[in-house]
Amino acid sequence: MKQFENFYTFLREYCKNCSLSYDKIMKSPYAGNKDRLLILRVDYERVKLKGLADDRPAEVLLTILRDSEGNFTVIEGENAKKYLYDD
């Protein structure tokens, strides 16, 4: 998580200016590298039923990109509003 500290610091402020829920983002699975952070959604009920036979990838709800100058860009996936916005 320390690798993504800058991303989460940015998201904390970003969420104050929109309807995205920082708490929901923090509870979501994630993946990424030094240039991007992906906030994911995993259907755990389906995974329980199929186990390793479930070959569907996790759904990307939010992509946060960081450019070489340290600027961030947020790209919302198709279901971001459904799973990451305040009710």
C-alpha cells in the first residue's frame, strides 16, 4: 500500500470535490504500479462458487494515472457510479 500512498492522498482530496466515496475506494481491491492505480471490483460470490475455474477478470471501476510530472488523471469505469459513489 505504501507504493500507492501518493495516489490515495490525491484521491482523498479528489473525493471531497465529487460524489466518489473515499471509504468505498479504500475497501476495494486494487492493483497497479508506479504510474497507475486500478480500483477493482471482484464478484466474491461467483469466485466462491467457481474457485480457480472462474477466469473472468476483476472489473476496473477506477483508473488513476500519474504522468511524469506527477499530475493525476482519474478515469471512471462503466460501473464506478454503481459501486463507488455515495448513496
